[in-house]
Amino acid sequence: MKIAIPTANGKLCMHFGHCEVFTMLDIDPENKTVTSSQELVPPPHEPGVLPAWLAEQGANAIIAGGMGSRAQTLFEEQNIKTVVGAPALDPHELAHSYLAGTLTTGINACDH
């Protein structure tokens, strides 16, 4: 399993399309642990590009602060689960909370 988290300054970037990097976390789903991580610089933000690119990177899930409904649909078409409304925390902390079922999400920080 691989979780993608849009990141800026070491924390979740509230709008996934404007992040500096995507922190890609490899997960052992049996033990619910992060086995490795890497930061990937995304291609330039254009509508529809990031869902396909993240699918090519092997992402199974994305945790975001905000994401438009069209992007959510495109991720769904790529079989990538979306979690929106996540707080601006460290990517590893977000992943551990997600895996433990304790990730608290708020409102979608994107208005389009």
C-alpha cells in the first residue's frame, strides 16, 4: 500500500494541487506501519494531471486538506482512495492516524 500526502514545509499542504512535493509513504498493511518514504516533485499543476501521475507512482490513497470534487472523481477513477479535510500535520503522523483509524478530518479546505 502507498499513501500520497501533498506536503509543503514538512507538513500537509492544505491544497494538494499547490504542494512543493508529495510525500509517498510505503505501508505494511498487516502491521499498519510505514516501511519507507520518499518525496517526489510533482509535474506542473494542470487539471487532471496529478491523479494520473500519482497512480503511475503506485498510490492507493491520498490524504489532503482540500480537493475539488472533479479531482476526487479523477482519483476514484484511478482507484485511489481520497481523504479530505485532514489537518496540516507531519505526513508520518497523518499516516499513522489514518492506519489506526483515528485520523480526524474537518471540512474540505477547497472551495471548487
